[in-house]
Amino acid sequence: MPILLALKGGAKRFRQIAREVEGISDKMLSKELKDLETNFLVKRTVYDTFPPTVKYEITKHVDTLQEVMLALTEWGKLHRKKITGV
């Protein structure tokens, strides 16, 4: 979910996503992006430049997750409050 939220603002390169998603290793980010692409949630575009430029963006299919993502975000906030007491 953090990767999808990072891409909500538009297409981004790998490094941009890595900076926005806290605590994720490059290896894990790469794996998750591949999984999201396989499941039609992220589109990967390779531009014919040197060196090659690769950008990732969310697909329209992510719109079907809108309610689920909002519910999970709210649950996460409540859960964090319960754990931290703040």
C-alpha cells in the first residue's frame, strides 16, 4: 500500500519511490513493483534514453481499491494510537 500511495501523485522513477517509502530495501521495492505490475496495479514504462529511463505509475485498476485503501489507512491510524497511546 505505501508504494501505491507514493505513486498516487503521478509517475515516478525507482529512486523517487524508494525515498518516499520508508524502510524498504531496493531489493524488496523491486520485488513489490514487479508483483504490483503482474497484478495490473502498476504500469512500468521504459523510455528509449541512455541510460534507459524507467517510470512507474498506478493503473486505473487501482481505483477499485479506493475504499479498501481508505479503510486500511483509518485502521492503521487507530491501531497506531492503540500501540503508542498517542
